[in-house]
Amino acid sequence: MSLEEGEVLQHEKIKDNYKTILKVYNYGTKADAKTLFPKMDRTIEKASIAIQKHSMYFGGKEQVKWVAQSYLMMGIAHFYKQDYIPARRVFDYVYNEYKDNPIRYEGLLWLAKTYIQMERPAKAEATLNLLTSKTDDDIFPTKVYNELPLVEADFYLSQKNYAAAYPFLERALELNKNRFFTNRVLFILGQINQKDGDFQRATRYYSKLIKRNPDYELAFNARLNLAQSYDSKTGNSKAITKLLMKMTKESKNKEFLDQIYYALADVALKDNNDTLAVNYLRKSVASSINNNYQKTVSSLKVADLYFKETEYKFSKLYYDTAMMALPADFPNYFQIKERAEILTGIVEQHQTIKEQDSLQTLARMSPEERNAIIDAAIERYKVAEEERIKREEEEKEAKEAEQIALKNGMQPGMGMGRRSGPGGPPSLGAGNGKWYFYNPQALSKGYSEFVRKWGKRRLTDNWRLSDKRQMMLETDDLNGETARADSTISDSISKASSKTTPYDREFYLNGLPKTDADFEASDKMILEAYHKLGTLYKESLHDTTGAISVYTKLLKRFPENKYELESWFALYQLYAGKKEVSEAAKYKNLILTKYPDSDFAKVIIDPDYFVKLAQKKGQIVKLYDRTYKAFEREQYFRVLSFANKAIEEYPDNKSLMPRFLYLRAIALGKATTADSMYTEMKALVAAYPQSEVTPQAKQILKTLRAEYGFDGGVKAEKGKKAKKNVKYKVLKKIPFFVILAVDGNKVKINPLKVRISDFDKKYFRLRKLRIKSLQLDNQRVLITIGNFSNKNDAANYYRAIKNDEYVLSGLSKDDYQIFPISTKNYPIMYRDKDVKGYLEFMKENYNFE
């Protein structure tokens, strides 16, 4: 009964991502499995008792049939807990021990599931092949025979081999009598055909599923996919659009509008109506409530459409929205992240140009014109402040009314709850039956998350923008001089004197350029922004038209600037790429006339110039490889020889020269004295402050100062070198503790130990964990939980407890630290009172997250 209750709980808890092709079985994440621990631990405990008390093994055979069942249930319970190692051992035992019992094949089927979940495809395939070869056995159970195609299909789905999974899914429809799995298989078959572009067959499967009246979640997504399976060549988009628009008006679909609008956008795209598709996608993003995946997918789609039309400003905004919730395992994650960063750079440069132009315009106005604009800005600020104060008062009154209602015994969350549905959690509360905003614990967590991501923000429009200068990007292009100046009023606020307020003119005037030097600095910012912008358009976006426009504006506004040669060469390449011979020749002649000895001129004359340059660079790379190998082999005199050769032959190589100098400095220290190393490292840091090896060089200098007293540092004992602290050891296969180091002056130790004990009984009852507390120093107390048999067991516990709100309720993050530690390292850490040192060691050598 406990096992069955756990299976029901799992089915209710786990949510599918219908935007990806489903697997036949969804066992959820580690966090989902944690909720099943109490039920599964009870299953294991009771099954163990049954085996211990009732097993009758004689004559080389178990005589009590319930013992084999108990073993199987133990394995299944471990499986649902995602403890796959003990599960595998139990299933393997059941198969090999009960050779004349049909249950052995159930064990083998679960063993195949286990290998699939462990991502061991070779083992899973071998197990499935073995099971298939036994189907003619007289004792082969019918339920295993019927379920076998489901498991085989799941194996191939886990490998994303949808073609191989397809026949097993069709076979499962013939054999399987379970309504849940039949509906699920129909949906998966529809998804596979939809992915392959066979919309007619996908439509057939989705329609068949809908006719079976499945649960709302599955039916909803089947209807969405049915709409997206519309084929513009053979279908009628009006009927599909009408169905989807009808779904938007149904109150039960209010929380799922984001998915419906996404489907409408898909239909519009198939009809080649990009404008309508963008409109629907924007609605999808705006209406997304709790489905981060859908919001991300919709944001990326509309961002890509804007990007295709070179609307980079809007594309950047939607990429930013997508990146807020984009998981690292999302397809093409790094390409998406890179494009978002490129667009951020483009928008920032446009913003800089517009901002500086506006500041200069405002500064050049007459005092009367400028004061009129500032006074108008002050008036707008007053109106905004009055609206804000009014809004805050209304919110305060509403809160007071709620408190009065609470005192009068009314239920605070009545009518305010949110039902669960496709893509969303069961509720927005924290599991206590109250509406989210009446739950102090949930509120506190939400507030902390908000501050962590956004910082402290005032309750106002466009609260996401900490720098309101970004608001200029949301307005139309400013053509008139007055409008241009008016748009920068908010910019000068950040530069205003702390002695003034937004109600004073001086507050706005302090940020404007006044002297020739100010204007020169402003022009320099504009020049740099144009140069970066041109490079981004040309090299990162490959937007020829945009790049030509930027470089042309740069040269027109700043003739004979320091980027003149680069800009001419860029325009030469861009026009040559467009086959505009006359324009390309114009810039070619300019370069050859004014800069005949430049690399750019040489590459125009000899297109293989950079190839030859690369060959020369390849030679220094090979020399560096030889130098580094000699360094690894501790052949320090050879290192010195190679490094000296590099310094002599390649003095202008800015990328590898710091690395040669770094290896040379260490080799000098090893081959001669520490003084030589110190001198060389100091010269390296001075000559290449921005190099990748400079931070390491600085750390060595710091160590040498401490050891030898260079530059006034603390000198080590005469004749002795201070050795690097290696007191902790990386150990994995020995017992571990999990430690809570808490501030004993701020945290009540006994209640905390009680909460830990409750947590252990609920989620780790079979571990029989021991909890002890020990004073570390005058302030800190160590609470130890253990023993865990190895690093992995301790890591699993650590991941579970560090995010448990009940255990850590009321504790500030500054008042405690949680970490696993081996029984060998624990005495050393305790002896030296060295929590900080151990945490640094742990971060460098273990991956407990």
C-alpha cells in the first residue's frame, strides 16, 4: 500500500514538458524523488521485516512466495527514490535467485529501466535483448510481455532515436491495456510525426487521442499540437485559428494563454505572415504567468524574428527575457547567450551615442530654452511622484483592510488560489494551504530572490531599468533639437549633486558638459561607440548594410580620427563583398596613398599576407608548446633557452610573450634563486598588467613576499621555506560527515537539532543518522550529521538539506555554513578552527553542488 501510495504521489507531483518529445516514463528530478522518500522508506522497511521474519529457505529454494515479492518491492522503492545502485543490485538478485518464478522477469524488466535511468545504454540494450529472448519461456508473465514494448520504446526515446522507438510505440498500442499509457503513446506518436513534418499522420494521432477524452493537461497540449500540425499547402488556417481564438476566450485557459498564442504564431508563420506571428508571440510572452519554459521559447522565437529584420533593439529585449530563465542544457544555449551579449553591446553603443548627442545639445542651448525643458521635466516628476504616493496609500489601505479581515476570522486566501494546469505548478503557495502573499516564509524567499536578481528597486514603471537612460531606447528617434535635449533629462540625474533633489534645476544641470575638455571627452565616447558598433555589425552580426552605415557616419563626423585606417579597410572589404567595385576601389586607393606601409595595405597588395603572418605565428606557438613541455618535465635550463629564443625572435608577439616570461621567471627561481624569480615576475606584472597570467604572477609575488620578506613582507625562518598548506586531503571512499557550522550567539542549537532530526526521519529514516553538537570556539558551534559511508552519500544528503526551508527556517545565511567533510579532514579542521580554509579547499577539490 505504501508503494502504491508513493506511485500515486509521484504521478500527481511530476509535470511533463510538452514542448519536448515525451518519454514513456517520467520519474522526475532528484527534487521530485525527495517527496517520495517517506513512502518508499516505509516500503523498504516493511519489506525487510517481511523477509527477515517470514523467509523459509530450505531444499535450495524459497518456500514463501511473498518473500520474492518483498524483494521486488524493495528494488522498486529504491528505484523511485532514484537510488539506482541498490535498486540494480536488488533486481539483479531477483532475476538470478528465483529461476523458476515468473517474478524473475519482472526483476529483469525493472533492471532494464534502471540502466535506462542510469544512462548506461549498452547495459540497458543487453538487458532488453536478454528479456526479449526469454519471451517464449513458459513462465514468462503476460504483464511483462505487454509492457516490454513500452520499455523498449522508452530506451530509444532516451537516446533521441525516434525512428527506432516508433515501431515499439505502435506495438505498445496493440498490447497495452492501460488507459494512461495508451493516451501517452498516442501523444508521443503525434509528436514524432509532427517533428518529422508528417502533419497528416500527426493530426490523425492527436485527433484519436482527443476523442478518448484524456485528462485536461494532455488534451490541452494535444489540441495545441494539432493546431501547430496545420499544413499550409493542404489545410485551412481559418478553422485552426478560429479554434485557438475560441480557446483564448475560455476562462479555464486563462493561465495557458502563452501556449495558445504561441500556437497561433506558429500558424501565422506557416502562412508567411510574420507581422501577425510577432504580434501573437509578444502576447505569448506578456501573458506567460508561471511557465518559464514557454516564456523562454516564445521570447527566443520573437527575438529571432526581430533579428532577421535587423530590429536589434527589440531583438535584444526579448533575448534578455529569454536569458533570465534559460537553462544551461537548453539547445544552442551558448549560441543564444553569445547573440544576446552581442545585441547588448550594440544597444549600449547606440545608447552612448544618443545620450552624448543629447547631453551636448542640451548644453549648447540658451539658458531660457534649457530651463524650459528642465521645468517641464520637474513637472512630470511631480505628477509621477503624486501618482506613486497615491498608489502606495491605496496599497496600504488594502493591506490594513486585509489585516482587519484576518482579525475578524475571515480566510485570507479565499477565492485567490490558482489551480494547476499544463506547464504550471499545483499552486503558488509554499504548501501550507495559504495564498502566497499571506505566507511569510514564501514572501521572504521571493523577496530575497528578487533582490538577488534585480537589487533594490522602487515601485515604479520600468522598474527593471536601474539606469533610466535605457528608456531612450523605448522612444521614437528624436529628430528635433528640443526633443533630443528633453530626452536626456533623466540621464543627468545620476550625475547630479547629492545636495539637490529632482525638484531643483541644479539636479539636472550638474550632469551636462560645460568646458571644452568636457565636450572633447564626450566626443571621444561617441567615437569609441561608433568604432565598437561598426565592428559588432561587421564581425559579429555580418550585417553589411548596418556596418557600412556606421563606418560612413564615423568618418563623416570624425575625419582623420585614430580609427580612420581600420574604417577604410572595413569599408573596402564590405564593398568588395557586395561586388561594388568602384566604392571598394575608392577606399583601396585611400589606404595605399595615405598608409602604404600598413598591414592593411600589404594585405590589399598581397592577399596571402595574413596567411604568411599566420605561419610565422604558428612557429611561435610550436616553440611555446616545446617550452611548456620542458617546464612540465622540470627541464628548467631548457625552458630558459627556449624562452630567451622567443624574446629574441618574436618580441612583438603580445599574446604569448607574457606566457614565455612567466615560465622563464619560474625556471629562474628553480634553477637559481628566489630573488631572480621575484624580479622577473615583478617586471612581467609591470609590462603586461592585462595578461591572463598576470593574476597568477601577482599571487606568486605575494607568496614570495610572505616567505622571504621581499618589499617589506614577513620573512620566513632562516634556512626554511614556507610550504604551501596541504593539510587537507581529497578523499572519497571513506566515511563523511555533513556539518552545520552555526553562530551559537544567534542560533538556538537544540531547536535546530530537532528540526534536523525531523528532516532525517522524514527523508532518510533508513540511514539511522546520528546528530551531535560541539563547541568550535567562543562563537561557533558545529552540528555533525553522520556517518555517511562515502562522499556521494554525504553529497546527496547535503543537496537535500541545504535547500530545506523547514530545517533552515528563521536562519540568516550569514549565521550558518553547511558542508560535507571526510572523517580524516574533520579532526584537522576542528583542531585549527579552520572552517574558512576547509571551505576554500572543498570548493577547489570537490563538486558537491
